[in-house]
Amino acid sequence: MGSLSIWHWLIVAIIVLLLFGKGRMSDFMGDLAKGIKSFKKGMAEDDTTPAPAQQVAAPPPVTPAATPAVTPQDVPRA
């Protein structure tokens, strides 16, 4: 009993047509199609337009800091 038969769908379709009318439904479907086309066009333009190349400056070379040599006289005694 949980499934809807063809008669249920037919009654729903008739109610929708009575509420919105034939003209409104065709206008709605036309607007929906235009929206989908413009979305696809926008996505295609994004794919074909290359992003501007950004030049990244190389970081300066890292030079090791000179560490002073540790002698036995510098080590404190415990």
C-alpha cells in the first residue's frame, strides 16, 4: 500500500495544472532552462579563461649562522 499508483500521480498532476495553469508551467520550465544554460556557459568560461600567472619571489638563500666553538673552559662545573 506504500507505493503510489499511476492514478495517484495523475491526480497530483491535474491539481498542479489547476493551481499553476498551463502558461505558468511553461514559463517556469523556460526560465529553468535559461538558468541551466547560463550556468553551463559560466562554468565553460571559467574553464577556458587561464588564471593570471603570479610570479613568486624566491626566498633569500639561507646561510647557516656561525656558532661559537665551545671549549671545556666554557662549560660550567656542577
